[in-house]
Amino acid sequence: MRGPLQLTFASYNIHKAVGADGKRDPDRIIRVLHELAADVVAMQEADRRFGAREAVLPRALLEEAHWQVAPVAER
């Protein structure tokens, strides 16, 4: 018999991928996500808020890491 399923959840405000150094660096965000090692991560400020709300993290970077993006309701 297996034990209970355990999942790790994290919440991360990525501040549009702009660090304390003032530089936008999506790769830095990906590195932090790897360090978190969470099963589910809810990210805030993950879009640029211009036009069609372009994502800050390129989908290709997420797919390379074998992560899946879950759509959420829009305002």
C-alpha cells in the first residue's frame, strides 16, 4: 500500500522578471523555479501588461523545463 500523495506548493511574485538590479532576466526566474522544486507554483506579475498581455517567461523556456502552464480566469 502506498503512502499519501505529497505535493509542494509555492507562490512567487516574479515582478515581471525584473530583479533588484533593474534588469529583466527570464532565465533567472527559471533558475529560481528550479531551486524551489515545487510541484505547483502560482506566479504573480507574470505578464508585461501591454497589449495582449504578453508573457514575461517565454513558453519555450517553460516547455524545456517540462513545466505546464495552467490557464487562469481573466478579469
